[in-house]
Amino acid sequence: MSRSAVYGYDQRCEIFGTKGLVSVNNVHENSAVLSNNAGVHRSRLKHSFPERFHDSFGAELDAFCDTLLLDRPWPITADDCLRAQRVADAAQRSCELGQVVNLE
């Protein structure tokens, strides 16, 4: 089995809540899609974590610098961090159990 078959590059995620949905989709090299009688064809997925999240890293660095250099408030609260950890823990538990895990 190849390494990509074991780890893959699929990083889609959907989180449903009482007030809506947040989703993250795979990032492709470009947004072109060809649909024909042979199927639906897209460019390859961006391979590495830095390729996929380059813009996110840049936004984080901008916020960090704005906080340090311009005395702007940090945009992430401690509660935001705890909530993100709860979601990650629930996702891990869901994977281990093979079933939906609800958050309270």
C-alpha cells in the first residue's frame, strides 16, 4: 500500500450545529472543473500542508504582528481555543467509535 493510500491528502471536514454548518473542502491547484461523458475531472489536490494552508499561515502571522506591533487585540479568545479542542476531541472519538459524537 502506498503512503498516499495510508495517509491520503483528503482534508475535508464538516461540522453541523444547531445554528448552521461549517465546512472545509479540499484545496485544488486551480478551480477548473471539466465534466464530460468520461466523468468529472479536476486538477490535483495541493500536496503538502504548507501548500494547502499558505494563506491561512499568512493571515495568522498578520494578526500576530498586528497584536505585537500595533497593539491590536488578539482575535482569538481562550474560549475559542477550548471550543476548537472540544471539536477535535469529538472528531477523534467519532473516528475511534465509528459513530456520530454530539457536542453539548
